[in-house]
Amino acid sequence: MAAARVRDHLSLDYLGNLARAGVRPADVDLVVNTHLHVDHVGWNTRLVDGDWVPTFPNATYLMPRPDFLFWDPANNDNLAGGVNENVFADSVAPVRAAGQIQLWEGSHAIDEHLRLEAAPGHTPGSSVLKLDSGGSRALFAGDLIHTPLQVLEAGHNSCFCEDPGIAVATRRRLLSWAADHQALVLPAHLSGPGALEVEHRGDAFAISRWAPFTRL
Ligand SMILES: [Zn+2]
């Protein structure tokens, strides 16, 4: 029996939520994929008359080059049956075919306030987005952590981290940066209060404050 494709053909109200926030797909000029796992690229494309097409026809899609290379089945024989099987074909290749992908590596300045930085380990090309504006900082952390427990126990990885040793080193480096700069940390997967601030606690970290909002 063929393995079920993870989260394939979900029917969620993502575009409806965007519309209620006042954003039409045609208005979006930039899409950031922190990495190319299935749950971070799903709305890159949508199915129209049987073909996957970019959801945001006027956007440049920023993707980390190491992930783009790693998850391309032309370069990787180990995707069958895995969490990311078929994801490249459905959610990345159609954007490439449309000429809308800009690859980057190392770091990439979007403007004077927003900068992408490599944060490898979870995947080879995993990245974070740093916001620096008016003296305030935020760290859009992708999958640096999946649970608040990974702030308290930064040596613990998720089962999806490709390189456990590098993932731990990256987590500690970025949590340390967030603590040093009082940056609001916004991981992709926290339920309830979706963002937090961290502080040093000896050689470890602690949660100093939860952001005063909840995610929908
Ligand atoms: Zn991930």
C-alpha cells in the first residue's frame, strides 16, 4: 500500500484569513520560506484546473539554497516514504517553473529592517528572519524550536531535525542572541501564546515573558 502523503490536499481557510487581514494574493510581493519542510511551503502553490501554480503570482519567493538543493528529488534518493515526499514537486517546482524563486545562502538583507540568516541543523538550509526596527527586535525562528521545552532544554531536538548536533548548536546560538538583545522569539509551531522572550539562566535559558497575544 502506498504511504499517505503527509498533509496532502488539506482544505484550510488560509486565503480567507489573508483576505480578512486585507491582503489579496496578487498584492503579495515577497514570500519567505524559512525552510522547505512540507508544513512550511504548502501555500506556495494552489491547485488550479489540475495544475499546481504559484498562489502569489506577483511575489518573489525567497528560499535557502541548501534546502532547495537538498529537497530536490533530482539530488536526493532518500525522500520516498519520508515526511517531505512529493513536496518539491507540488510546492517548489511550480514556483521555479514560473521563474519566481530567488535563492540565497549565508545571509540576505530584505531591507534595512529585515534580514534572513542561515540557521542550519533542522534542515540543511533552515533559516531565521531577524527584524530590527526602532530599537525593537524580533526573531521569526521557523523550526528552531517546536515547543517551549526546547528553551529550557536547548539540547533536545524534534524528530524532524536532520543534523542533531548542528541543530543544537544553532538553537543555543540563536537563543543566546535573543536573550542578549531582548528579542521577541516567534517560532512557527507554538500553540497558545505564540511568542516569548528568553533570558540566560546559568548555562541554560529560561522564558522571561510571553507575548501578550494569542495566535488564531
Ligand atoms: Zn521543519
